[in-house]
Amino acid sequence: MKKYCLALDLINDATLIAEYENRHKRENAWPEIMKSITDSGISNMEIYRTGNRLFMIIEADDNFSFERKTAMDQANDKVGEWENLMWRFQQPLPWAENGEKWIVMDKIFQL
């Protein structure tokens, strides 16, 4: 089992943040997006927020890779539609590469 932690910022607007959270409620989740996540080898995904900063935890099987997930997503029109919609709410971290969204974080401590 692999574990990844990622970060991303939302546009700092209370109305947009509320809509983003609403779109991420389980009952509002697009079934095609849920399927694309599990099909990539992700067994658990959690997103947390403080202010406009998002923190995502991914648990995935040993065969998971971000390269494979990206290739799968690029071949899936519904995922492209979702990602384009999410850019309405999201903004890249200041150190992100051009077009980069979620940034994988480095683990610096473990008890």
C-alpha cells in the first residue's frame, strides 16, 4: 500500500469555497469520477481544508502511479470535464509548474 499527501489552494472566495465543498459531498460525486479514481488503484482518498488550502491523502495499491493515472484521465472525457470545472475554484500553489494542480508533499516527520 502506498500513501501520498498532496496540497492545492482554492480561490479565496467564501462563495466559491462553499460550492467546491458542496460538489465534493459524497451524494454529489460524479459516478464516472469515483470510478476513475478506483480504477487507477486508489483505495481511499480524503480531502481536508483549512482556509483556502486543501490537503489530500491518497492510499493506493502498489501498482499505482501518477503517470498511469494521468494517462487514464487524459483518455476520459468525463474526467476532463470535471477537471475543467474544478479550475473554476482552484488556483495553483505559488511554486507549481505551469498547469500543475495538486502538488505531492514530502514527508518530513513520522512518529
